[in-house]
Amino acid sequence: MPRSLLVLSLMLALRAVATSQIASAPCRPVHLTAEQDHQRMMDLLHIQSLRPGADPKHPDSPNAVNYDEAKANPYPDVPDPLRLENGREVTTANMWWQKRRPELIKDFDRDVYGRVPSDVPAVHWEVSSSGEGQEGDIPVIKKSLVGQVDNSGCPAISVNIELTLTTPAKAAGAVPVILELSWKRVFTNAPAPRHPTWQEQVLAKGWGYAEIVPTSIQPDNGAGLTEGIIGLANKGQPRKLDDWGALRAWAWGASRALDYFETDKSVDAHRVGVTGHSRYGKAALVAMAYDQRFAIAYISSSGEGGARLHRRNYGEILENVAGTGEYHWMAGNFLKYAGPLTPNDLPVDSHELIALCAPRPVFIGVGSPVAGDGWADGKGMFLAAVAAGPVYRLLSKQGLETKEFPPAGTALMTGSVAFREHLEGHTPAPNWPYFLNFAGRFLGTPDSPAPRRDGDPRLY
């Protein structure tokens, strides 16, 4: 063999060995504190400082939280959900599906919730236990499941999604299911609640319920961004500016639960609702907006980062979420709207997140500001729900159909967008009976065929 060919063959062999070693080398997750990772995001954005968030503890502070409605709308004009980026008005359902909706998804991906990588590892569901039991006076079948995420690309990071599914034992067939993004339940000897739990109320309708633990999908802190599903997808490396945050990751996990429901004969996968409260209300709304397989949603006290308008100055504001304690919920690009830019510079706002749910029904609930839920800004969520109305109407559904904020305790439920401010504090409980009444119109009964769903035929 000529010397030149020998040298070339040796070089190619060495390159192949090096490539093989790199491919087989174990990934080594980077460990940063939330403060270090937050500063890294700011450096990538070339931002020196951020505006402080609202301070709920010091009323004399220059950035004291605002609960004065007269000061709540510094940016009263929100983006038009039916106006294309080129200025054209969206006048048909086809224009919405083909042009406007993809534009909104692109903006939310880039600047708000972040993009999900195209190569997220697959999830394999296993039933870890299954048995009969009793909830209240209703016999049930309860399954505990683990969603094992393929970590062959980064064995140092394990993600095992925790999910339970409970269905009526006497059901004649597949039943509707409400999936809650839940705090992990700790069972104690505490006295039972005086009223039926939301789970018992769901079962009483002949439906089932499921609970998924978001922190088993992605840790709820900035230091955990190189762990969980975000870290696994990134092979333990820090995020890029448009990578997904925890809200999008939790929503992704809810969609993987829905994947499982499509294989379980006890579940009518065409009638699965999603719900969450507070930060998990934010994630539930993101899940509903992005995954068009979810049939209905109950979004409770989701506030900033959820159903509340970013352009509002009432209770928790955008700058709070951009701080070191909550920035991990969002894409890194979100930080710039608390720095050199303002919320008014956002290309989208939360009414358009609600609009992405259309034509499917959404119930938005909140507690009373007098009783302690002012931080979530019920009025800001109501205004977002109102502003989503034109998209629902374009798709032949009713929105809230009023611009008048209702008295506390009043349920607005005649259209496909519902709203109620209950009389208690930061809790979803008082609105559950109203949501289930609302949901019954759309999900029907277990022994009835799923109600016909109008809209884009690709959805269902």
C-alpha cells in the first residue's frame, strides 16, 4: 500500500476510535446554583440588571406589590390574536389553523415557555401496582404507574414519572378522566375533610381521575435545570436561551400520561381533562394549549406565567417570575422583558395562550383577593379570558361574552370559556363543583358517546 494511503487509513481509523469514545463517554452533568445559572442567562442576553419584582412584605418599598386597580394597567393594549405578523386580519378558521396559530406557538416557544427538543427520549410506562379499593362509598380500581424515560444517552440522569390512575370499579367501559398535576400526597392521620374531595366528586359522576407529580418530571428550581427531563435531553448541560423551562416540561409530562391513557382500556382518551392549581395551574394551561388531545381544562389561580396578562401590574408580576426563584419555569429569553425590555414588548400575552386552547372548553378559577388570593390577580385572568373570545367566536364557539368583571361567587359558564372567583383564598376546592358542572356539558356521561367536537378535524 502506498505510504499516502497508509497514512490516510491510519488517520481515518484514529478518527473513528475518537468518535466512538466520545459517543460512549458518560455524560457529566454540570452543577450550578440557581443564582449561577440565572447569571449565566443574563450574560448570554447581555443584561446587567433586572427590575425587581413586586414586594408583598414591605408596603413602603419602592416596588411594593400593587393591589390598586387604578394602577393595574400600565399597558392596556394587548396583541390582537387575530392579526398575522404581516398585519393581515385572520378572517377564517383555516387561516387560524394554518397561519396564526403556528405564529403564536413560535413566539411562546422563543420568548415565554421555551422549545421542546425534537429528540426528547421516549417514555416507557409500567404499572407498578394495581388493586381494588374504596374512595368514600365508591368502589375503585387504582393503578400506580412509573414512566421510565430512556436515559441511555445520559445514564447519570434518571427520570421516573410518578402517575396514579383511579377509575370506578363498576364502570361498564372506558370513562372520562381528569388528570391533575399534583403535589405529592403525604398520607397522615389527619381528620377527613368535611366535604367530598375533588377526587370523590369526579368519581361520583362516573368518571376517573389521575394524578401526576410534576417534580418527578423536572425539579422545581433553577439548580435542577441540568437534571430531570430538561437535563436529560441536554445531556446534563445548561440550557440555551430558547430551551424549555419547567412549565413546558411539566406540560410535556402530562402529555406523556395522555399517551399512556390512549393504551388503557379503562380510559376514554378522547375525554381526558387536565387541571392544576397555582404553579401547576400554569403548567396545566400550557399542556392544554400545546396538546390538542386534552378535551377540557380547569385552571386554578394560575396567575403570572399562566392565565394572567403579563402586561398587568397587580399582585405577582413578570419581574417576579424572571427572578432567581422562578425563572426556571420559563425560557431564558423571558428574562429580557424584565430588563432592557418591558412586558409591553412581549410579542404575545396570556389571552393568546388561552386562545390556543380554542375551540376546547376552559374553566378559569381564582380565589378572593380579600381572602388572600390577590397575588394571582383574578381580574387579570378574567381580562385574558375575555380577550381570547374572538378566537373562540371565529371557531364557532362562545367565549365569556361579557367584559364586566362579575361579583365574587358568580359563575360565568354559558360559553366554552368559563370564569369564577370564589369566596375563599388560594385554593381550588370551592370551584370544583362548578367546574364539574361545566365539564359535564362537554364530556357527557360514561355510558354516552363523546360529545361531538367542532373545530379543526386534525385535533381529534
